[in-house]
Amino acid sequence: MADWESTYLRTAGFPDTPANRRLLSTWQRYEGGHTKNNARFNYLNTTQNMSGARSINSVGVKAYRTLQQGALAWAKTLKNGRYSDLYQGFKTGDPYKTNVVRGLSTWLSGSPDSAHGHEYASRVLGEPGGAAMPPDSSPGGSVPAPVSLDIPRLGRQSLMRIARGEKPTESFARLSQVLARQRQNIGLPGDPQTPTGAPLTPSGVEGKVILLRGADRAGARTQQDILNFAAQVAGVYGRPLKVGTGTNHSQMTVNGNQSQHWTGEAVDIPASGVALLRMGRAALIAAGMPRAQAMKQKGGLYNVGGHQIIFRTTEGGNHWNHLHLGF
């Protein structure tokens, strides 16, 4: 039997690229269709109705008759207008380079702006080996994103997975692991610890910044002042930072403005999960935000001390897989 990823991509008219296959494979591990429930040939747990299909749970997740039918159901779902970002991402051959957070959020929660949907998207996109940008090889550079310690919401997520066909024992075991990881990685209220890795240091100490090959486009170099700021962030972070994107960036932003990257006044540093959270907080400290305040931040778009810092948000694009530093 043909592997399901190739069949799904071919049926939907998407190129069979390593990036497309990687996202499908990673996404399926979070959904568990066919392998962890009775949704035969429905690897991503769609509810798309097809001839002869049957529902396996109250949510309406379907079991299909053939692999081809399951692939066609997935393709129809992506084309129904609610997942245009995912559709376009797969169409390009590299969905990691486009903003597909809203589509993944909708897939899980029904809303493109759901907080737990965005957390789900960040975990799918930030799975080790799944980053579109050059990987951060430093320890902790690719770690699944932390989950907010919101017991009612985590409980609802567990119930939703059970409704999708996951065994209750597996779902609650997963919940226990999430809670344990939360305590270990980002600390509970009142805990003196910071996220895993070296403790963040005061600002003013410069660290090492590595401009990766291909970060700048030919004839246009990243400005030294933004690299100097990145070095200050590296000093606070306690590890070298690797710039994945400098001037080698589209000229216009998603909002229609000229990108700071284009003029050499911004850099993107690949990271996800706990590593991205720590880097973002380090950048806020380096820019002048009081440490106590910076350590409470969970992500967003910040303008501090003349610097723009963006991480763990979809504002201005997908910033769940990199830290943006600019002026």
C-alpha cells in the first residue's frame, strides 16, 4: 500500500516535498487518526462526509472505506474556505514558511483565534525536526512549546481528544505529562526556577551571534547595530544565537509595509517552545524591560527601548518558530 502522506498530497494536488510530508507526519502524531483510534484511513481526524463513511464518535470524526477516500475527504476539508492558509502553505511545498497557525487552530478548536488552538499549532509546527528555518543546534533549541497551566482548559482538551477517539487512559496520562513538564520547564507560580537552560543574566553582557549562510541576500547586509543588539540578547540568554533570516526576506510585510529586514534593520532567530520563550524574555531584558516584568511575559509584539521584539504570536505573521528583533 502506498504511504498515506504521498496519497494525501497527490490527491489534494500538493507537491510531494519533504516539508509537506514532515508537517503531515508531525500533525498526524498529534491527531492520531487511524493509528490511535478507529478512524480508518482518516489520519487527521476530519469530519468530512463521504459515501459509505461512518462516524466513530459524537464529534463526527469519520472512518473511510479506502485510503483514497480518506485522502479525498482531507482535500475537500482544506478547500472548504476555513483553512485557506493551510491550503496555500501545502500548495507552496513548504507550509513552515507561511503562516498556517490559524488553520491549525481552527482544525483543533473551530476558531482561528483560540488560545489553546494556537498552542496546539505551535506544538505541531515546533516539533523537533519540523522547523522551516535552520535549526538551532544549541541545547533546548527545539523543544515542544510549553502549555499554560490552566487546569480547566487542559481538562477540556483531554475530553476533546477522548471524543475524537483517544482512550481515556492515554488522554489523562498525556495530561499528567503536560503538568509534569510544566513544572519542570517553565516553573509554577511561586517557583524560583526559570525555564530550562542557563539562567538569564543581566543585560549589558555581549554574547556570540552567528549569521547563518543564506540569511542575507546578495549585496544587502544586515546592519551592525541590530547585530550588536542581538549580541546583547545572546549575552542575557547565555548561549550563542543563530540568525536564520537577515536581509534575505520579502520586501513587504503581511501588513503591506516595507520590512525592516529588507533594509538590514531586523533579524529572525529560529527557535520554538521553551527556547523561544527564554530568548524572547532575554530580548526584553536586553532592551531595558525590568527583569521581573520580562519574566512574566508569554509572548507578543513589544516595543521596548527603541527595539521591536516579537515572539510566540501571529501578530505581523507567524512568530511561533522564531524570535524577531528589529528597531
